Amino acid sequence: MADRTAQHASFVIEHDYDATPARVFHAFADPAAKRRWFHGPVGKWTEISREQDFRVGGQERVSGGFSGGAVSSFHGHYLDIVPDRRIVYAYDMHLDGRKISVSLATVEFIAVSRGTRLVFTEQLVYLDGYDDPNGKQREEGSRSLLDNLDAALRQS
């Protein structure tokens, strides 16, 4: 049997958007709006499946394939939702069917003079030898998604 290990990490990202908290929250809550920004790298990742039941107790699943063959899957479960203020969810990530991590994420929407300050906090556990080579891979991926959100809000 392979080693059973757990490596812990956490990070916080703050990102300001030129949109109201209600509009930024909507980009998380509405499945069509979320599809516009919550995806793998354009040109390197192709969506396979997606479903979202945005309510406390609801689930979200997104999977896609990378050019080169690896399939990534996100399985989320909504724990707390306060409209226009906060979303808390737990999720696990799979790569080619292997569970590589489990996370708790909190998204806060704070009104500021120019729109919304989003504060994204993630606490995660890398499982069974899966390693983040530079300690920043998940954080960089999350930053990229939040940049995608910025672009989607500017286009809508």
C-alpha cells in the first residue's frame, strides 16, 4: 500500500472588481455566468462536464481534459451562502481519477468605493504524496480564475 500522507497549505487572495457585490456574487451563483470564467486554461483545457446546484447543501462538479490527456475534476459542496456577502464551500480535486486534494474555501464580497473587494481564503490538504512543486500552484490557479472573473465582468 502506498504512503498515506497529508501536506497542509493555505493562502488568501484579495482582488478588487469594478462591479457591485451583487454583480460579483451573481457571477458565482448563476451557472451560465460562472461558466464564462470558471474553467481551465483557454486552449489547453476542454470541458467534459459541468453541473451546479447553488444552495446550502448543493453541489458543483466541473471536469475537463488537458491537451496531453490528463483529466481534472472539481467536486464542491456549498456549506454557507449569504447573498452578496459570503460563500463557503468544501471541495476535492481529482487528477485522472486520483483524489489529490481537499479544500475549504471562503469567498467574501466587500463593498468598496470603486465596487467590490473579493477576499478568497483557501485551506487545503494535498493527499498521498501529491505535491505542489513550488508551493504556489493552487494559489496561482485561483489567481488566474479570479482574473478570468474580472475579464468576464468587464465583458458583460
